[in-house]
Amino acid sequence: MLATSSDGLTFSHSINEPILESEQKGVWILDPEIHKSSSGTWNLYYSLMGVPGEAGIKVPVIMRSVIDPDCLLSNKT
């Protein structure tokens, strides 16, 4: 389980999970996973934790982004 500090900027966790700090202060990206759909589209799924920010995103939430394959540095399947 993750626990935020009083200001929502510091996390402590007891399990080994990838955690990335986003460009928005106080929002953290957890469990990033890339999945390729049957249509060939690459999707990045990730969880957001932290404090709601300027974008108005309510956290925690699971989000999805579509990845343009031409933007990937490497492609391992």
C-alpha cells in the first residue's frame, strides 16, 4: 500500500513497484504497463496517485495513453 505525506508529495511503499514522478508536482505515476492490442495499437496504462492538480484530474485513477510506434526508441515484443 502507498501512503502520502501530509502535503501529498512524498510516498512510502512496502512493495516493489515502478514509481515515476510526473511533471505535475505532487502527482506520481505507478505501475506503467505497455500493451499491444490486436489492431496493432500500443497502449500505456498507468495509475496516478497524489494531489489533484491544475489539470483537474482526480486521483487515484487509472489512465491510458495511445503510443505512436514511430516515437518509440526501441520495440521489444
